[in-house]
Amino acid sequence: MQGEMEDKCGIVGFHCSDDSKNMASFVYYCLYALQHRGQESAGIATFDSEKGLNYYCGMGLITDVFRDYEIHNLTGNKAIGHVRYSTTGQSKLENSQPFVTDFGDGFIAMAHNGDIVNSEELRNELINEGFYFKSDSDSEVICYMLKKAHYDNNKDVLDAIESVCKKLVGSYALTILVDGELYGVRDPMGIKPLAIAKRDDEFILASETVAFDVINADYIRDIVPGEVVYFKNDEINSHMLESAGKCKLSHCMFEYVYFARPDSTIDGINVYETRMNIGRQLHKLYPIDADLVIPVPDSSIPAAIGYSRASGIPYGEGLIKNRYVGRTFIMPTQEERELAVRVKLNPIKEAIKGKKIVLIDDSIVRGTTSKQLLNLVKEAEPAEIHFLVGCPPVMAPCYYGVAMATKKELIAANYSVEEIQKQLDIDSLGYITLPALVEAIGMPKENLCLGCLNEEYPTEIPEGLEAETYYKP
């Protein structure tokens, strides 16, 4: 459900062999394509062989942070970029990325997508060794760990990365600039996506393949879980972490259900086709007699199309999304909270009135947004509302970079489907089953992270650790 959960970030990296070229504007457009992965802050770091490191970060959307002036000042043929939504760490400028740290006569700049569950322990170790933190983000912890390991390993970058990754528990996809050399790292479980492409003499790393499409780069492959890639002699070089192949693969199922853009392909699986499959599976489970299939825009549109085609029931727009609305503030009164939903979505009363509708959404997390949405739909006076959900009941929090809710806030963790249906006051409620979702994705169940659905997490969770939720000012 849009508005009830957010992903942690999108990252980009560029390596160009031509010292005369500047990559910042291309990073900008790639980040623009990944804006859905984070809307709170954005940043770009570049390396120029004459000027050295240049970087700029700011709060807000990529178009708010960067103007022509900032882009033109970010010179260099090596670059990384980041868009952020806060999970570990509050929504403030100090937590924006890339993180940069000096050491000796060089520097490290790093962008991170994911969440490190043992970051507090690692942070305390660094503090005891004299490190000072400007942020409360787990990403800065990784940056300083790299700095320390780089020094301890006599400036061998691969050894430093190996040393750091041995200590990290959780999810991470990283783009790193070390003295102008670009490295990409994906955690051994492959929880967060990272792929590689090429355009002319440039290699590009990005969280999703859609970033390659906007700059007309040719997708090569996904970074293998546990792989470090770097670039020399106009070639991709690969180093496998010692832990590669020893961990259970745990690709995040929410990438396919909700987070990724439908025009992306992740680990060889097209997101649009997966969501179409989810709609087909929903029809197998719930063959409803209805007049119209309606999606909750935008992420549920492919699933609604899939249901419509499988059932023969016409697909139609019943809800219009205002695409010029950014994040809404946390409203103090019920009236204001309902207003925030109305600003984002508005029903087409003429399309819904008197009809039996199948309304399809990607997920229900807290349930509060679903209630407000359904109240809007009811005002259009449909004859029946059958609410179908393209994700199984979310029963537990995520510890790997998805800000959703604590367990006590998760509606499915506290109420049965029948009780939720009664609360929503609708004619029927149906969730996709876990086996049906796995079939829709087309990946073996054992290769997916399903912790938020069944509490079978791919790593140990430190005792007393609370999952990250939305930052509430």
C-alpha cells in the first residue's frame, strides 16, 4: 500500500576511461529514474584527475537538490550517486549520501542501499577507536569501517572491502569511489539489487535496469551476490567475497511486488511480468463475478491488468492519482490525514457508481491507508467492493531496509483476514497466498527473503533490535 512503506535507497556508479568527460549529468538522470526508491535526499560525488573529489548533497527530490550550477561544478569521469529514504537514521542533511571521508592524501566516497542490523555494535567499536560520527546512519558506519580497513590493509582496497564485509550483518549494495577508482559490492545474500551496464567507454552500476534505459546504456548482467566489481583496462574485473556461495540467497520479494519500477528487470526477472502474474494468480484464487477491475495506482496497475485478462472482466480506471504530490506531512488530526489521502487519490464516481468492482492493491501493511482509500471508493457508491491484495499478509517487520511498521502496528499480525474485512467494511477481502506469490515471481522460495511474511529471517536479529519505521518528526 502506497504511503505505508518505503524502500531505503537507490544507488548509481559511473566509470569512464576518458579523463576529459564529466559524468555528473548522467548520474543525475539515472537517479531521476530511481527517484521512486527515495525522495528525502539526493547526492552525487565525482572524481576529477586534476581537482580530486567533488560532491554535493541536499534534501528533497533530485530536481530540487541539483540545478545547472551544482551539476557543472561536479567535474570528473568517475562518479557515484544516491537517493535516500530514511530507515536507519533520521531524515536530515547529515544522513544524506554519498558519505565521504578523507584519509592521508586520498578519500573514500560511498553510497549504500540496505540496512545493517549490527550497525550499533560496529558504531560503538569505531567510537571507542576515536571515530566521530556526524550522522546516525548505518551507512556512515560502513564508510568509516572502509577507511580503517583500508589503512589496516596497507591500502589494498579489495582486502579492505573483504575485511569490512566479514563484519557486516544485513543487506547492502554499495558503490564506492576510492581515489578515483569505482567499486560495486553486493551482499552475499543478494537482498538488495545491483546491476551493471555499458555505454561506449563507460561502465554503469545501478539499483535497477531502468536507470540504464534512460541513458541508452546496454545492460550486461546483475552483480552476483557476494561479488565485488571494479574496472581496469576497459574491462569488468570481479572479486568474490569469501562468504559468497556460503549464505542462503534471499532476494527481497517486495522488489517485485512493490518497490521496483515495472520497467525494470531484477536478477533476470521482469517486474512487469511478475505483477501481471500476480493478477493472474489472484484470479485463480478469487474468481469473482464483477463488472470492473480497478487498480490502486500506480504499482498495482499490472496486477489489475493481469486479473482483467484472466477473468475477462473489463479493466478500468476508477482512481486518479495526483502525480504532482510529494510526501505529505504527518497530520495531527483525522480530518487532515483524510485530506492527505484525498490530495493523492480521487475516485471517478461515474465509473464506479452502481458497479461490482474488484479493487487490487499491492499490499496492506498498517491498514490505515487502506481504510481511508476504501472510504473514498465507497463515496462513489459501488454496488460491491472486492478488495484483492498482491502480497500475502505482512506479519512481521523488516530489518533489511524496508521502513514499514513495528509488529504491533501491522494489521495482519493482530487480526485475522475475516476481522480485517469487517474493519474495512467490504464485501470480500483476499490476499495472494505465499505459494502463489512464489509462482508469480518465478524464483525458488528458498532464494527469496520472506521474513516479513513468515518471520524466517536470513540472518540472526540482535536481541532487542527494533525494526525501522518511518521517521516521524
